[in-house]
Amino acid sequence: MLRRRWLGRLDVATLWTTLALAAAGLLAIASATHGDPARAGLWKTQLLWLMVGLVVLAVVVAVDYHLWAEFAYALYGVSVVLLLAVLLFGKEVGGNKSWLDLGPVAFQPSELAKWTTCLALGAYLADRVRGALRLSQAATMGLIAGLPVALIARQPDMGTALTFVPIFCAALLLGGLRWRWVVGAAILAALLAPLGWQRLKPYQQERIRTVFQPERDPSGVGYQIRQSKIAIGSGGLVGKGPFEGTQSGLNFLPAQHTDFVLAVLAEELGFIGVAAILGLFHFLLWRGILAARSSQDRLGTYLSLLVVSWLLGQIAINVGMVLGLLPTIGVPLPLLSYGGTALLAVMSGIGIVMNVRTRRFVN
């Protein structure tokens, strides 16, 4: 009887939305790789990761989120140790040392760190912060978020490191950040911007310049953005149809099954298809906010909103990158881009949101 009541409260709408987005990702990956014998079976690998992800999601939902919070710092510590292991023993792919080679599979600890950082910040806010946020508390949260960021930046994977910024900003706002600190931080950032610019590598500076000058180096740094815009524009209103995209079929579009998977969908499903996908993301994030509002305690509210900030930030960065509004920094689109570790991490985050929503009536 208890199990039946618990299942009756399960957030089925969030689950179906997650599966719909993952299915769109499988379609895009299959279409983007079907003409390449070396990558033609990647959609099957992604399907396998999706099945594993569903098991992980079920486990995350089944265990009370209060228990997850009790082990939040331990899980966070494990993710930090794994990030240190990457720097010592990691596998270098595409110039970044981001992977641990576990034999048949490769594991990317930085994706796991997003989930454990949300858990640790949520637990800290619920346990330690009462009233207005003190400077020492803000500094502690900065340390929690900053440690994985510093280790990931050493890989160097600046794109993934930047995805922690929305999580940290959301934690500060939830803790009751004082507006004079915001003004002070903005002034400090403006003063340090020239120093930060000098510390960027030349190729990173070129990618930023390309955002403001799209015609700059069309066959070099600007190649990805140019091909992405061609794919989006050629899709028109309804697209060319699944597996009919020429930009992806002829391999003109780089990283088409990973970071630029949305451009593949835009070419093949058109404006209407992409609008539907963004609508599904909007609904997924709204369900997260709904879970936060219906939570019976502050912990559930904080965990849900931190996961929402993580997903919203990553979606915004990826979409901005594909449209040429942001530099190309290698951030995957949640649930759609190819990648097992990223998929498991996102489904773990969604599992926490479903966990909070499912237990909204528990006293």
C-alpha cells in the first residue's frame, strides 16, 4: 500500500519530458553519425547510457533527499578526489585532460562534480544559513564551488568550469546575498577584466573576438560558428527531414553529435522542431521550480533550484554557442549531446528534483 501511494506521487510529467528530450538526442546523434562508419553506432551506446541513467535516476528518487544531503559532503569529497586523479592519471582528449580511462569506458569526473556541488551547497545553505548571508558564509560557499572549478580549469576545460558559475550565483541569491556585494563584485570584475583577458590563451581570445566579428577567420576559429549558422538557416521553418541534413551528412559541421547537436536538429527539424525542444526544456525547468515551491522544507527548495540553475545555465551557454552569441567553449546540451557521464550526471540532478516533488506531502 505504501509503495503504491509513493508511486502515485511520482513526478511522471518530469520523467516523460526527460525521456522525450533524450529521444530527440538519440535521433540527432544517429542522424549526425550515420554517414561515418567509425561513429555510426554511437546512438546505440547513448541508448545504453540512457538505460543506465534511468536506473541511476530511479535510485536517486527512491532514496530520501534528506539522506542524500547527509552524505553530500562525502560525495562532494569523492568528486574532488576524482578530479585530482584526472590531473595525475587522466586521459587527454582534444587537448583537455578530462577523462579517467576505466578500461571499456572513460569517465569524466567534472560532470559528476556538478551534481555533488549542488548537493553540498544545498546542504550547507539548509544547515548553516539563517537570515542574511554573512561574508564568511559566502566565502565558504565560494570555496565549495571554487575547488572543483580550479581543478577543472587545470585540465584545462574552461567551458565546464564556467557551468559552475550559475550554480554558485544561485546559491548566493538563495542565501540572501546583499545587493551592495553584487555592486562591489561587478566593480571588482570590471577592474580585473583586463588581467583576465591577458591570462587567456591566444585561441581563447580569438574565439571571443569571433563573437563580435563573425566574419573573422571563417576557415579557422570562426569555422564552427559559420557552419552552425548555415545549418540553422538551411533548416527553415520545418527542416529538411530526419537524416536529410547536408551540413551534418557531409561532415561540414564540427562536433555535430556533441556540442553542436542542436544545429543538426535545426537543419533537419527546422524552427518548429527546435522550438518544440526548447519548449520541453522550459517545461522541465518549470517542473523544477514547481518542486521547489511545493517542498516541505528549505533543503528541498534549495536542492531543486540549484539543479534548475545548473541546467538553465548549461542550456543557455550551449544555445548561445550554437547561435554564435557566445564563444565556442565545449559545453554539451543536457540530455541531447552524446556523452555517457554527462547524461548520468544530468539524470541524477533531475532525480533530485523528482525526489523533492515526490515527497511534497511528507511531514
